[in-house]
Amino acid sequence: MSIRGGVSMAIERARSIGCTAMQMFVKNNMQWFARPLRPEEIRAFLNHVQRGELSSIFGHANYLINLAATNPQFHANSIRALSEELVRADQLELPFLVLHPGAHLGAGEEAALEKIVNSIDEVLRKIPHVKTKIALETTAGQGSCLGYRFEHLAYITANVRELQRLVVCLDTAHLFAAGYDIGSETSARKTLREFDRVIGRDRLVAIHLNDSKTARGSRVDRHEHIGKGRIGLDAFRFIMRDRRFRKIPKVLETPKGKELREDVINLKTLRTLAGKQCRSSNAEINPNA
């Protein structure tokens, strides 16, 4: 949800279409730095009358951050930006901040993974009292992006000094584009077993539910509306109904307009797949209006 107009506005936008979980940026997602949150902004968010209606609120780091950056200034900016965003997320009492691991930019995967580990150690060392965790996200592997194999995330979590401050977020579109087969319930179960074996389901804290415009194994990151892409509905039905995911917050990162009508339709699709009746809200009475 957009934080345009203030961080607390994200809560109002989410509840206006009946969301029960929400992901948000903690600042402009395409700028390195921002002024600190004012005390009144923090209070408005924490004390918002509708905040308790959301069972889960978590953050997403800005897209400029690259912990494997080869350019010294870019890397320094990434360290500072992630540190500051974790502080902001902690002020808003968000349990974790989703982060793309990084891109090696020609340096090679092995060297980049080591740099990411060292970078995370440096960030967490700077902010010892921050409770917000880093949630490493699976990626599509576009360009030189790391995180498209479970083994990448496993290497990072196995080598950081403060493992307890790292968790994982799965993205269905990214998994599919990276080459994992989740097109049927059988294949999705097999992929989950591999995730369990390599990383461990106890590290999973969130799922991004996105269909994919691109084919399996394309390594191209293009999100699509649920049921309108290449993944098919079986994967989403499995995720929405399997008891192991029941308490894992799930959010959409599908294309949307200002009035959020696309989100309303996607939410209705997912809740139908879950076998639930749609929660009533003005927006959901007539999702095609």
C-alpha cells in the first residue's frame, strides 16, 4: 500500500478494500534517504483506529539497495539506507522488512554472496537494539540478481553472525520465473519440500502472491493479476488452503491503479480459492463497478 500522505494512510487504504494483511514502504521506495519520521507521524500510525483490524503489517526495503554493489559509494549508500529503513520500520513496530538480497553486477555469485553476508553483519552491528528483522526475498534472477535459488538464501542465513535477525519471504512470480515448478498442487508441494530441506519452513514469514507474465525459467520479473498469468490457479489454491500457510501473511504486488479496483478483484479471487466468502466492504460489494 502507498504511504502517500503519510505512513498512517497506508492503513486506511488497506482497510478500505478489506485487507487483513499489508505490506508498505517506510519511505519513498526510489530514493536513497529521507528525513526521519516525526514523533506525531509515528504516533498516528501506531495509534490508528484501524491498525488492529490488520493482523499483519510489514515493510519492504527500497529498490536501490544492493548489498553486493561493486561501486564503493553505491555500497555505502546501501548500508546506510538499509540501516535507516530498519530503524524506521522498528519505530513503526513492523516485525520485518523484506529485502532483495542484491546483484553481483559481474563480480560473480560466490563473491557477491560473501559480500552480502558481510554487509548484513555490518548493518545489524550498527543497530543492535532494532527488533525489526530482515526478510530475504526469493527473486526471479533477472540480470545478475541473487536469490533465485534457495541455496543462495541458505548460504546467507548460514553465514551471518546474527541468524535470529534474518527470515525469508517467498514470491510466487519470482519462484516461477526462476524455474521452480509450482504450476500444480503436486509440483508446488515438491517445491515446498525443497524449500524445507534447503532453508527450513520455520524461517518463512511472508508470501507475495503474484502471477507471472513470463514463462517458467524465463528469469524475467513481471507480475500479473491472479489467474491472468502463466502460473495458473492451482498454485494459489494450494497456498490459500494448505494449513501450513494459514498463519503466514500473504500480500499482493500486482499492478494497480489509484482506486485499487484491481486489488479488490485479486482479493476476491484468492478468497474464493481459499473457500471463504469475501469479507464485506464497500469496495467488494461490486468489484467490477
